[in-house]
Amino acid sequence: MGQAGMAEAAVRYLRSGRSLAVEALPRPELRCVREDERAPVEQAEFRRVLGSFASGVTVVTAPGAPGAEPAGFACQSFSSLSLDPPLVAFMVGRTSTTWPRIAQAGVFCVNVLSAQQGELCRAFAVSGADKFAGVAHDPAPASGSPRLAGALAWIDCTIHAVHTGGDHLIVVGRVDALGPGDGDGEPPLLFHKGRFL
């Protein structure tokens, strides 16, 4: 039986109204790596091998507190997560100085960068600089987070959940609004083996 046949059989079974007993898998044991435990791979090798995976590049932004500048950082670890409800996710280092400002805002906007925005990405990758100096942007409709001019798309979100993941945090956002940016139609900015493509 091919895949189509298996799918049809599954649909017929589900429509038959028979109950489907499914046993939950045991929860995995979650723990931190102790100081006396060696990492299974060297960090440099981990970074080198995983650099073979090309990723898109985004800038995650949030509105500033009253009287403060908005927040933003370059992020290549962004992904869609769920269609129903609409969720996205990004990862941020626990030592990030920008993340606490985004967390405090409770909202964020993901700006998907175009191939022409490599320099903009570099500016948002620097810690401690005025990242928005000379950067054209307008407020996203739901959160007021900066939507960057020239981006391919924007995704306006409310923070839905935050999970730990080693030395990073996994931030899940509920999508409140989204759309193409004014750079729509341009090729995307990609990062591969330590450089932009």
C-alpha cells in the first residue's frame, strides 16, 4: 500500500468513530550538564559542522519602555512553529543584553532580511551600539515594535512561552499580525559557514 493508500485507510479508520488508545511516552529526564561531565563534541567542531546548514537571517525588534530606545538583535535561529494556533519561535543566548528588554516589552516583531541588508544585520549583531541610528522603520500594527524598511516580511507577535535550551532560551511567539515588507520580491539574506550568501 502506498502513502496515499495508507492516508486513506487512516482517514476511514478515524471516521469510523472507534476510539484510538495511545499511551503517552515517559517524560525525558531533564537536567543540566555537570561541571565534571565532558561535552560530547568540541564547541569549535559543533559550530563548524552546523555552519553547513544555511539559515535565513532576521532582526527581532521590540518597542522601548517609555522614554527608551527600541530593542533589537540579529537572529538566524528563527522558525515557524505552529499553524493552529499561529506560533513562531526564535532562540536567544541567555547572556544577551537585548533579550531582557524584549521580555519586558512582552511583544516583538521578526523582520526577515533581504540579501541587500547584510550591513544592517551586522549593525544589529553588535552589542551596546545605537542599533537604530539611521535605520528607517515604522511601528508594527499590533505591538508597535519596529518594522524595518527593506525587509522581505514582518511577523508581529506577543510572547507566548519561554523555554530553556542549554545556553539559550527558546522564545515562542503568538502571531498577531504579519505581512510582506517593502523589500518583498528580493532574494533573502542567507548565512552559511560564517558568511552571508
